[in-house]
Amino acid sequence: MSELQQTTIDAFRGLFGGSVLEPADSGYDDARQIWNAMIDRKPALIARCKSAEDVVAAVNFGREQRMLVSVKGGGHNIAGNAVCDDGLMIDLSQMKDVEIDADNRRALVGPGCTLADFDAAAQSHGLATPLGINSTTGVAGLTLGGGFGWLSRKFGMTIDNLISADVVTADGRMILASDSENPDLFWGLRGGGGNFGIVTSFEFKLHPVGPDLLSGLMVFPFGQAKSVLTQFARFTETMPDELNVWMVMRHAPPLPFLPESVHGERIVALAICYAGDPAVGQKLIEPLRSFGDAHGEHVGVQPFADWQQAFDPLLTEGARNYWKSHNFVKLTDEVLEVLIEYGSKLPSPHCEIFIGSLGGATGRVAADAMAYSSRDANYVMNVHGRWEKPEEDDRCRGWARAFFEAAKPYASSGAYINFLSQDETDRVEFAYGAAYERLVEVKNKYDPENLFRVNQNIRPH
């Protein structure tokens, strides 16, 4: 740093309530790390915000100094857009307040919160909103990309439950986005990613949930994949909104309810959550047991917050991750054949294929109601490449890419932007579909200089 540059940084530090880290500072390397170990970037500065005012100061500094700006919430983004090289990383991970208004069923959630933070606060009142399935995921990134999970068939996408958002815009203003204030921005935030500003507080609608729900796993041999997948595809077309069943193909982890001989073998698992009376749920899931001869199952009534963390051990930070994704209206026989073919070729013990079931309430919102427009997507497929060593990169990425191409002819329109990897910038317009041109208009209004471009970027015209 030249003396002038250091003087500028020191002046910024004096205006900032949080901490400003340079590469030589203690804590810098920890602060720049994110969930996906394939991302190893080194910002020139990290601004660790404690308040909305800190966010304003950081945005103004980044804009005035013409720096590349990235924004970190929970740090779980697969593409690694939380961190940039040689720019300013605005770190929101310390802004973790959650306020629950149980009487009015409302939550105010800070942008650094994880699903675990939100779930713990809301479930202490027997309330929840639809989030994802991994408790270490950040609420902010999940929400801005759309958000879906176990409760979505019953209560909609995460964005369907967003009431308002406090936003710092590219010109440093603090504004409210809701149906009544800056509604164009509110429309764009609900699925448009971090393209239009930095959200410093989310207001969500809450629903009575649990705190104990019927949930769990049924695990079948991979050799029975055709039977299990075919019946899963048909069953999920008619199940009630309260029930959600997802499918996972992977090598079996050492789950205590599985025989040791199964550990490490390829399996097909059905993951189940019923957001209603557990006794009713038990009757509804009984047909699943006839899909094959299960290796074992672990299904019962447990706290919803625990089920939200059930997959955390398979999704710890520090591994190398590369994802590909498609939407499907229907799981045809052709799609199932592709799934089984590539499920038989898993290149790492940590790779998996999952099909998340949507439909229900997620499909009853008009496609143009908000930026997320893939309301016809009844299923989302995630090709989850995950491995440990750099020398495995080519093999595992090659598998994911080949699988993606083989499934493409059967996919529907749009894509879930939270599952797009860093090499998929060419898919952004496709992902947004009919909403894209309107998103460009919102971008032109709120960020015409494209300050917020380290994301699945919507370029202003």
C-alpha cells in the first residue's frame, strides 16, 4: 500500500463500527474462508460489519475507491461469490440478530444468520418459515436466490414468505423494500440474488410448525433403483402438500441404523418430512416401504430443528464442491434412466444426486409475481460433486458435467440460481427466463454502474 492508500484505509477504519482487515492482519485468513474449498480468493480488504450503518460506510467506500465488491452472508454459496480477489469483501456474518414476534408470527432476521440461528429462535415458539435443508446455509443468500426446503410444499418458497427487506443500495441509501414501498425492488430481491443492494434485515412470515414432526430416512439398495425411483416419481405427483419426500443417490455413510456391510455401498435413500399430525403422516408414508426391500430406515417423530441439521455431517465445510442443476416438471422414464446411469458412476464417496420435490404451494404463485419465475418446477435436481483432493477435480467435475448434459433434453425452463457454479455465468439469463428483462430494468434503476456484480450477475444496459 502506498502512504496515500493506507491513509484512505485508516480514514475508512475510523468511520467504521466493525473491523477492517488487511491481508497481514490477524483473523484475515479465517474471515476470507468460505464453505467451498475450491474457492481461494484474497480480498484487499475485508469489512466486517456490525450494523446497517457499517454496510453503508463499506458500500460508499467501495464505490468511491472503485473497488471490486463482494458480499458475504453465511458464506455457503457454491459459486464462491462471497469473496473476491484484490477487492473489498463486505462481511455480514456477524450481523446475526433474530427477533421473533410470536403474537403476529413475524421474524426479523439479520443477514449473517444461518438456518440454525433462525430455526432455533423460531422453533422456541413452535414457529418456522420454509428454509433449506442444511443448517449452516446462510439465510440471506438462500432467500435472495428463492429458497426451498422441507416446508415449501405446504408454505411456499422462502421468498413467498418474505414480507419486507431493509436494503442498502449502490449509492449508499438505506431504503425499505416491500409490496408498498419500492415494490419494483422488492419484486427483484425475491429471486434476483444480490444484484440490487445489500439486505441488512429480512422480515419473514412465520407458521405454526412442530416443534416435533415426523421425519427420517428409508434406505434401499442401489440395485433396486429402477423400482424405487419409478414409484417415487409417481408417488410425489399426488402426495398432499404437508408431505415432502426427496430422493438421494450416494454411497452410504456409516449411519447407525444400517448394517456395517452397507456402509460405503451405493444406495437410494428417500428423505421424508410431514408437516402435520404424525399419525396421519405414518399412514401416508406406508406405501414408500413397498418401493423395495430396504436396508433399513430411521423414521419417527423428532424436533424439526434436529431434522434441519440431519444432513449437516455430509455437508461440512472444507471439501471441494462443484454442482450442476436442472428443473423438471415431470420425472419421466428417460430422466430416471439418466439418474440411474450416473448414480452408478459416482466418482467419489462424497458425491451425490438429489431430487428435491417442490409443487404444492410453490406452484400456486404466478410466474411473474417475483423474480423467481420457475413456478412449473415440480422437482429440482442437484448434481452434487464433492471430493477432498485437487487431483480429483477433473474426474469429479467431468462426471457432473456429463450428467448435466445427459439430463438436459428432459429438463424444463429456468434454473435455481443458488445451485449455479462459478463457471455458469452463461446460464444466468436462462435461469431467470421470462423475468430477465424486467430484472435488467430493476438493475438499471438501483445499480446502473453494476457495483454489485460478484454474483450471478444481471448486467445493466
